[in-house]
Amino acid sequence: MGRRPFTTTDVMPSWYDAAPRLRPPEHLGEAERQAFIDLTSSVPAAQFTSADLPLICRWCELEAQAQTAARELREHGMVAKDKLSPWLSVHSQAVKGQAILALRLRLGPQSRASKAPKTMPSRTSYYDRMLLEESDEAH
């Protein structure tokens, strides 16, 4: 007579198995639409809800602006006729705006990291300290 099979019951639904992905709104231009699809398809489907849609759209608009400005800066340089290119300011402001929205949308690695408990570093032993001091004197 064999053992009974081990079974488990999941209490919480998986974070990855949620509602379908958001679709790009009609008002987005082609570059913004592509940024929207790239962004939403690179994260778990449950990361964004319909409440996030305005922030995602603003992030995608800033992405298109940053890409356009970067292309112009590559083609014409940051300085033209002894003046800074106006595209430098556009690029800087777009990237700054994206960084702010990225935190709110949990796009960066720090935003996605699990909350690890705070730990204090262990004290250095007397012997380890002696070894460190000896290596300094030897050089």
C-alpha cells in the first residue's frame, strides 16, 4: 500500500496570473504606442491596472520625446554655432520626468526588490583588524 499523494492548496492567486495586459489607448501616436507595448509587455501582467493608464501614457510620451531628442543630439551634436542645442534641454527634462514616473510605476530594480530586513554589519574581530592593519604596514 503506497503513501497518499501530497497536495497543496494555494490561498493567494499568483501575482503573475492576473487580468489581461493593458492595451494602448487610441490617442497615442505611433512612437508612444510602441513604447506602451514595449513597457507593458516587459513586466508581469498584474503590475499595471487601468488606474495606472494616465501615468503609463505620460511615461510613453516622455520616452518618445527622449528618443527624438537623443536622435537629434546624435545627428547634430550638443553644441551648434557656439550654443547649446535646445534638444539638450528637451532630453534632460524628458529623462527627469521618466525617472519620477518610473518610481511611481515600479519600473526600476529598487522598486521591484523585495523588502529585505535591515541588518547591521557584524563587528570586525580584533584578529581581522590586526590582519588589516598589518597589510597596510607591509605596503
